[in-house]
Amino acid sequence: MHEEQKPLSPEEIDQLAKLGYEARDANISALARWGIGLGVFLGFSALVSLALYRVIMPTSVETNEPIRPMGLPSSAMPEHTVQANPDRDIREFRASEAAKIDGYGWANKEKGQVRIPVSVAMDKLLEKGLPARTQTPSEEKTGR
């Protein structure tokens, strides 16, 4: 059932080479050397990266902890919390923003600045108009 294959003759090998076939197998020892070289390179790169990280990333001498941003200790960092009811929170936020836009209030009580609704401010702007220039830009440069 299984018949033995005979080796190819040089003429058959030349014919297959013309057709684009290779007549020999891959060089296993060369592939193994290449793989070992790749592994050595990756290991060396990892060690160099770790050494650079240790040099660049400063640590606190007393606690051997990484230094926190802006010098804050880890106890001063806020805890991570999850919003209990994000739908209610966004509704309340939007309602407070709408009240600021559509209502009256103090912007700065000490300076006497008040906040008026946007629609009223737009109506007042239409009544008074915007200030206009008395000179054209070229006249302003020359001073005429």
C-alpha cells in the first residue's frame, strides 16, 4: 500500500527549481541558533529596562515606596469610590446647572455681581446693542 519514494535525479531537481520548488529542507540548527539569540536578546533587553526603571523612578529612602505625585503621602491619596446612583447624580447636576442658567442669583455678593437668566441677558443685549468702534483698524494704527 505504501510505496517507497526514490530520490530525485539532478535533472528532476533542476526542473523543480525552475518551477520555484526548493529541493532541500530548512536548516534546523540555524533556526535553533536564531531562536536562542532572540531569547538572549529579549532577556538582556528586559534586564536593561528594569535597571533603567530603577534608576529613573525615584523611591523614598525611609519607606522604600515610590514617591507620590506632588509629594503627597499615600495616606493623603483619596480612596476610590463608586457612585451609588449615577442617574440621580446627573439629574441633580443638570438641575443645578439649569437653575444657574435660568434663574437669578448672586455671582459674587461681595463685588455686587448678580446672575440673570440667559434669555433676559440676550434680550437686554438686543435692546442696548454691542459697543461699536469709532475708528477703523487702519485709522487706529495711524492715529488719525
